Amino acid sequence: MRTALTIAGSDTSGGAGIQADLKTMTVNGVFAMSAVTALTAQNTTGVTDIMEVTPTFLGEEMDAVFTDIFPDAVKIGMVSSADLIAVIAERLAQYQAGHIVLDPVMVATSGAKLLRDDAVDALKNKLIPLAEVITPNIPEAEILAGFAIETEADMEKAAQAIGKQLGCAVLVKGGHQVNDANDYLWQPGGGQWFKGKRIDNPNTHGTGCTLSSAIAANLAKGYILEDAVRTAKAFLSGALADGLDLGKGAGPMNHAFDIKDSYKAVRS
């Protein structure tokens, strides 16, 4: 069995972060492991508190994984400080990790920046250059590219600018009033659109975590990047289309929508 490691924050509600990553990787056929960057107290209505781990402890977590069950791919999500970013970058280089998928969690749904300027600089200078692909949404791509994105042509321009500057493939995710669900992948040699079908479901908590984790799982299984993205988008669409409705706010998706029924029966 292939393996994958997620380095991200915990979500108590189970819809995003480490919990979404582990579910996604598991149902996409790889053995999932985790290194927790922060504990969060959150549910479908918002985040009430965050407690970061120490850089030393995060390094110990990564050592424990890499020295025993070496991951075939790595997904990186929420990392909120420059010190934690530095530890992740140092360990990934030390262990020569491959198939690194970075979801640059920089902007909250409300539009608020989640990273201080020094952390953004550390992300750009230390961590992103190690990634095979990064998966920014439009507000995050605007920060990385340094200009506004208002059209699909802007998405193409931003992906190319970010990729050439930071040395990685870039998947700019649609939405945010630019398009419904079309994503643009740039990598050396050219770009490619991945068309998506808009699904009328307000419960989209954890979509970014889920997409990046599915891409990492597919890379771990040996997919080329284009196929990894295409299959991950299909999985995300299926999880959204299942129509799970939990919580009082923007709820989670059903990551287990495609699991066989053998163990799903509810006692009557």
C-alpha cells in the first residue's frame, strides 16, 4: 500500500484540516499519516481558538513518520508561523521528501489574512520551492502573484507568474465570482484547464483540504500530475453532490460517499 503524510491543523468538527485529509487519503486508497501543526476549536460556524504546537514538537512528529513509514507523498495545509514553516522545510529537505502538495492556507473565507507578513515570506522562500504543486484559491493567488484576479485570463497569468517565480506547478482554483468550478493548472511546458460542474450545495467546509489531499494521494499512487488533479476534482464533486447536511453553518462534505455498504448499516 502506498502512503501519504498530511502536515496541517486539526479541525474539531471533522470537516477540514487533518481530519478531512485523513479521510480523503484513506478512501483514495493510501495509508494516511499526520503531523499536527495546531489544534483548533472550531465547528461549521467558525473558529473560536487556536493553539499552535512548538517547532520542536512538530519536528519530532515529522521525524517519527519519516524514520519509520516513509510517505510516498506529502500534503501541507495550515501552517501559521514562520518558525513552523522553517521546521517543515528543513525536515522535508533532510529526508528528501517527494510529491509535495502545498495548499497555501493564507486567507479566511471572510477575507481576513491568516498569516503574518513574515510567515508569507517564509512560505514563499522556504516551503513553496520544495513543492511539486501548490493549490491556491483566488485570494491566495492574488497575494502570491501580487495583482488582482478578475477573469479566467487573470487566473492563467497568475498561475504562470507564481510558478515561474517560485519554481513549482500551480493549480489556481476557480470560484470567488470568477467562474463556477474551473481550475487552471500551470506547469513548465504549458497550462491546462480542468472544467468543473457547479454543485448547488452550501456545505463546502474543507473543500480545499480535500482537493489537495486527494491530489497527494493520487501522486502517491503513481499518477502524473494532470491525472492526479483530474481524479481529485471528480472525487471532490462526488463528495459535494452526496448532499450531506450537518451543523448550523457551512457544513462538511461526505468524504465516504463511495465506500461500500458492508459496514455502513445503522442499527434500527
